[in-house]
Amino acid sequence: MSTTATEHYLLEKFGPLLSLVQLAGLLDRSADGLRLSLSQDGELSKKFNPARKKIGRRVYFRSSLVAQALDAD
């Protein structure tokens, strides 16, 4: 499995998991706005919720799946 340039960038900058705040910054959105968008049934939630990983009470997003979602555009 080869990594794309996007995935390589995300892994170098954030590691294997992005926090909600990091993903919001990457998408140039506020954390609260992103949280609201992900809780609703829309294009953004369909794109990024599969990358979602809950650890305890915290929500993270897998860098590899975020890269796939970003490259799909």
C-alpha cells in the first residue's frame, strides 16, 4: 500500500491520529462548527465520520482515512 502526498504530509505533521481541533484547523473551520457539522447528516459527516476513532471520551480521526477523504475531491 503506497502513501499519497497528502497522507505523508498528515502523518509527518500530526501523526497517525488528528484531534478534532487539528482537523478543524486543517479544514479552516472552527472546532465547534466542525463538531456540529459532523453530528448532522451531510456531505462533511459522510466524508469524515468513517475516519472517526473514539478513545475514552476523546474523538480522533485517522490520518490515512482523512487523506483519502481529502484526495477524493
